[in-house]
Amino acid sequence: LDDPLLQHPRVIATHHCAGVTEQSRRRMAEWAADQLIQMLLHGAAPTRMVNPEVWPQVQQKLAANHRA
């Protein structure tokens, strides 16, 4: 808030909300649901995985739950 640019009289600063539309939220929900279905029913890695380093642990848990 102390940045000189933010204090300039010709600057209007707002929060970022470009992805907050009904269409984008629906698409994100569909992507999440599709990835969960692929992962839980087919054991496939999510296509938009944020932290792929945990995938081996997830596979182990899915396999253990499948055997139970």
C-alpha cells in the first residue's frame, strides 16, 4: 500500500477477478469432476495436477482402498 504508484492520483487499483465468471466457475467444476472420475474409477493421473510429486502416494492409497 505504500508503493508510490498506488498513491498516484491517476491510478485506480483493484483486485484481480478475471477468472470469476459463471462460465469459468462452471468449467473449473467440470474439470475437477472429470479428473476425480478418471482418478477414482480408472486410476488415471489428473491432467491438471497441481502437485504431481504426491501422485505415487495417491496411487498407493487408491490401490489399498480398492483391495479393501
